[in-house]
Amino acid sequence: MTAAALSKTDAERVRVTLGARSYDIVIGAGVLDGLGAGVAALGARTVGVVTDENVAATAHLPRALASLRDAGLVAKAVTVAAGERSKGFATLAEVVDGLLAARIERGDVVVALGGGVVGDLAGFAAAILRRGVRCVQVPTSLLAQVDSSVGGKTGINSPRGKNLIGAFHQPSLVLADTDTLDTLPEREFRAGYAEVVKYGLIDQPDFFSWLEANHAAVFAGGPARTRAIATSCRAKAAVVARDELESGDRALLNLGHTFGHALEAEVAYDGGRLVHGEGVAIGMAMAFRFSAALGLCPRDDAARVERHLAAAGLPVSPKAVPGPLGGAEALFRHMQQDKKVERGRLTFILARGVGQSFVARDVDPDKALDFLRDELV
Ligand code: GLY
């Protein structure tokens, strides 16, 4: 299975429309085997496959390399340690050096094979290697399939905050093989599901209702899972197409992230205590409670959001984070390092109801602090 895997009738194809930088997201079981055909169609000769030690220990890496070599390409793997710590300058330098050693030229391609960390890191390496080479994203986690592999955000963390160093670099193709999710630890799948829910909460109320009725089937796999991923990618593609560089609406994709990132920073990115998607779940529940506290959103909608996240096994309160947390002031300080801060003013993504999120740039910081204090008692 090579080119056939890319045109499988049960695969879904979502177009990200960005003029000359438009690309397809192909979603379905087995599409990884079409990687070689997809990359060959881009005219590359040599391919650097960036992955991590966890993915390198599965069948995904040999499958990716075999598909590339079967298509007549020279393929070399660059493997980094698994985990968020790899999203820093030290590992970026290793990856860039590995790609140069593999003789990746301007017309060649970098493949990011892995979850969000690999996608962000490899995408950034591609953005700066020889002033930019093309990148193909092959996300193997739910979070990466529905969010980080799509839309061109790439980058690394700074000790001062997450994702503070990076570039917009759109991929040339995204292959989301739903089979790769079958081996994902349950906690990681669940955390990725928070990003799926996010699209319903932003502007797809019917999708949220569908998830309320069908989340068990999404967790079980099969057509419901593919449908949830494709709907999420379609929702993201639409937002990215109208605001690629996040000067407006794209900030909506950060629903739950201002609170969530603050919690992640507060636990020093210790994934044992809180992984990103769990932070987003808590953050989305907080964004709805904050909206209700400000009188913007019915309390029933905030309760509905909490109910669904909890039904999916996700945390909905900062008090669910194991171990001690700093107080409201500490969380607020982390929020001030958020990328959406403009002239010191925080931007919140708030909601008037399920599927009615909006960007709020004029929230009173004292009200935010009071809300955080209430959340922590
Ligand atoms: N993950 C948010 C964005 O891509 O804009």
C-alpha cells in the first residue's frame, strides 16, 4: 500500500486553504503507508524523519522509513528523547545538526513523526534549516492530529514560558493515521480529547452535542473517531484560513489555554501531575465559569461543559491537580507571560454559551484575580 493509502476511500481529506501554501490533511486508518508517495509528489529526494525514542520503539518509524524508501527516497531518522524537555534550544541544535548531517537540501523534506513535541520541534527545525525547507507532519497522538500538526505553529519553550520561541511554518502535507492512536496510553488519548471538545465549544455547538452523545464511540475507535478528528481539523482549518498569523480570530483556538498554561507552568511542566490536555480541560471549564461569573454566559452552559469533560474522565478544577499549587497571584503571574498579552493587557477567550466563544481584550485584572482566588478555595 503506497499511493493507495493516500486515496483510500475511507480516508477523509481536509484542505487548509492558504493560497500558495494550501495543503491537505489526510485522516484515516493506514494513511502512514502513503507517506512515501506523498513526499515523492513534493519533489524531494532526501528526507529527514524526526521522531522521539517512544515512537522509534513502535512499528511507526520502520513503516515510515519503508514507505519513503519504497518510493525511491533516501530517508534518515533523527531521534530525540521523548517529552517536553526536548522542546528547547539544546535538542533543537541536535535536530538541525542531524538534518544537516543527513544532507537535507533546500528542496528536500523534514518529516515530523510523533506527538506535539516532535511536531513543534521538527517543524521549527524545518523553518530555520537552510532558511526554510518543507515539512510533512505525521502526528501520532490525538492532540497532535486535531491541533498541533495543523496550522503551522512551530517552536520551542523558554525557561520563561511555553512556546515563546518559534515561527509560523505551514506543513506541505499532514497525514493523520488513526491506527497510531490504538497504542496511545489512555491518559494521553483522553488529554487529546480535550482539544476535540474545544472545537465544539468555540463555534460548533452541534459538534459538542454530537460528542456528548458519541464520546464513548470516539474513545472506542472506528468511524466515530475518524469523524471527530476530521471535524476538528475542518474547524481548525477554517480558523487558520481566515487568520493564519493570529492577529484576530485564531486566538479562539486558545480557549482554555490561558488558565491551562498557567497551571502547567505552576507544576513546572511535570507531566506526572498535569499534561497539556488536562490543563486545557481545566482551563476550558474555568473559562466558562469565569464567563458565567462575569454575567456573560448562562451558568447552565458552564455546568454542561463541566459535565461533558468529567464524563470523558477529564479534570475540571485546578483543585484536581495533585500536589500543592501556588496561590491566585502565582497563577496570575504565569498568565502575564502568555503570548496573547498585549501592552501588559491579558487576553481571555470567554464564551456567551456553548459554541459561542469570543476574544475578550478588556477584562478587569482584579476580576480575574478574584475569580482565581474563588477557584482555589
Ligand atoms: N494551538 C493553537 C493554534 O494553532 O493556534
